[in-house]
Amino acid sequence: MTERINVIGLGYIGLPTALMLASKGLQVTGTDLDAKKVAQLKNRTLTFEETGLEGLYQEALKNGIRFTDEYQKADVYIVAVPTPFHKASKKVVADYLISAVEKVVQVCDDNVIIVIESTVSPGTIDTFVRPIVDKACVKHRKRICLAHAPERIIPGSMLQELIYNNRTIGADEEEVAKKVCHIYSSFCKGEIDLTDIRTAEMSKVVENAYRDINIAYANELVKICRAAGINVYELIRIANRHPRVNILTPGPGVGGHCISVDPWFLVGDYPGLANIILAARKINDSMPEYVLERIREIMDENGIEAIEKVGLYGLTYKENVDDIRESPTLQLIANMRRHLARGIKIYDPYIKEDIIENQYHDFKEFLKNIDFLVIMVGHDEIKERMDEIGDLLVLDTRNVMEREGVYRL
């Protein structure tokens, strides 16, 4: 396999993809406009933590992977830039994607493939990307083909999922889809479905909307059971004994850049049709505020007047990663600020630098300065250090603590 590959965007998706391809012997250059990030990667230092990523990085370096802040001549471009959504309209914000594709068509040669790996709403490629490519093809007399290969990985299990998860590749032409499939098959052991671009776009957001709805059902049960005076965890345990029932575990909210974002694309593009999806989004987005209400209730019940005596354990959006995108903890803190409440203390073993006020980096020091602990993330560390919590008042939003007297959602 001799294709030259330029991976655009070296974040949580682009970097592992670039390293995986390079580790399999492909000629890979990773491009990111963040000069600091590029310098760090050139200096043989990873930009985020992930199980197994260091070993993959070293293998890719041995195979000659390059990092730069400039777009390169290549046969295949894999674009993995951020695609956030507009807070008001809920539609995809394609600015980063547009900018990346515009730069690609300026430097690329004839007969290349641009693979959009960023998650987008259905129709995004036709609306924003294809006009740029069509114009460049006419102006520069180039053949530039488009494909979409939405990522399906999650922090904490990135490499495992890169290798074993099934993939979808959408393209205008079967020949192009097969070429892209050939590249991803260098590391992907899962099945790869070939389809058209629009179906590939829809598949990713539909998958995450499905997961969001299931989470919302569990989170709505929490509120119903609290009103009914029922232990929601006991109820779910019993209900899940039915062979066709699998209710998820409720939590303090939904974070990350997939489940908390992608369903909004469908809401924004299909208003009035995506009703269940919208309801699920509202339920899950309401959970940090619900946790804040529980904190107030427990403080009042136990005579704690100062918010400074409350500590939040966990800043990341899920356990055992350093990813804080759309973190429920940060959403909760934002809600507190809107209520003019400040002073709450925060600790997370995976966040090494100060990113927020009153952040601690020593677990024992953190516990020493609070009377009320709120477990927002179920990192392995908190499970292993339960004995250090002692008699502290605890609200466990992740249901990881077995001690008697612990408050739960």
C-alpha cells in the first residue's frame, strides 16, 4: 500500500487514526494548525492520555510519521476537525470543516480523495463541502473525490474500538469507496459497510441519538422514582431481569463530543420531526441542574450553609479519561455561576493543570477541606480510595460507593 495520507486535525480522533495508519506502514503526515500541539508531537510527547496510545505513537514514529502545521501533497486526505453545533439553531457549525477543505483543494494534486471523518449532520457534505470541491475541480481541472467515514470510537477505549468496531464508508462511486475501505482495512478488523455519503452521515448521528434516548430514559426514571419514594437502582436491577429489558444506569448528565452533540443535528435539521430525540436531549441536559438541586437539599438537610464546604470529585465527562468536553461537572458549575454561587471545590486525578477555580491536585488535601463530597465521575481512583473518604457526607451520582448512608440521585 503506497498511498500518501495527510490527516487533518490531530485531536481525539485524528491523532489516533494517524498513528494507527502509520503503525501499519502507510506514509502519513499529521497536520494541525495548533503550532503548540505540533511542536509537542514533534518533541515526542503526546497531547493527551489514552490507554495504549504511547506504544502506538512510538511505533508510528519508527515508521516515519511526520507532524506539521501545513497541508501536504497527498493521495488521500482524512479530515477530522471539530464540528460543533450552534447553541440556538442546533445546526452543525461547519466553519472548521469548510476551512480545512478549502486548504486541501489549494494544495492537492489531481486524482485525490478527501475523506471527511468528522461527524456531521445529514447533508452537510452536499451543502458545505461539495461546492468547494466542485469549484476546485473546474477551476484547476482536477479530479477530487469525496467520501465520508464517520468515526466510532470513545475515549478510554480508543485503540480497541479503532481496531474492532465496525465502520461505515460513504462515497459517490463504488471504486472510491473500495479505495477508502482498503486504507481503513489496514487496521480495522471490524466489518466495513459501503454506502452513499448521505446515509453514512445519517448513520453516525442516528447511532448516538439512539444511545442518548436510552440514557434519557434512565435519567427520567431517577426523577420519577424520587417523586415516588422508590430506589431507582433497585427498580432497574429488577426490571433488567426481564430477558428483553436492559435499562442503563442513570447519571449526572451526558458529556463528550458525540452523544451530547450529534442528536442536536437532527433536531436542528428536522424541527417538528425529531420529537423523541429533542425530549431526550432536554432530559439529559437537565441532569446537572437536577444534581445541583440534590446538593442543595442535602446541604439543607444536614445544616451545611457554605458552598465552600462542598467538593466535586471529577471534571471529565466519563471515567478514566482526561477529556472534559461537554462535561456534566462543568455544566453544573456553570449553573451555579448563573445562580451567583461560587466557592465549590473540585478535584480530578486526570486533569493535571488548573482549568477552573478552587481546583485541587491532591486527593487528601481536597478531602481535608470539605464536609460534603459529590462524586460526579466514577474514576477507578475513587473506587480504590474509598477508605480515605471516612465519615464525609457523600452524594454518589454514579452509584459506585457501597457504604451505608450515602445519598444517591
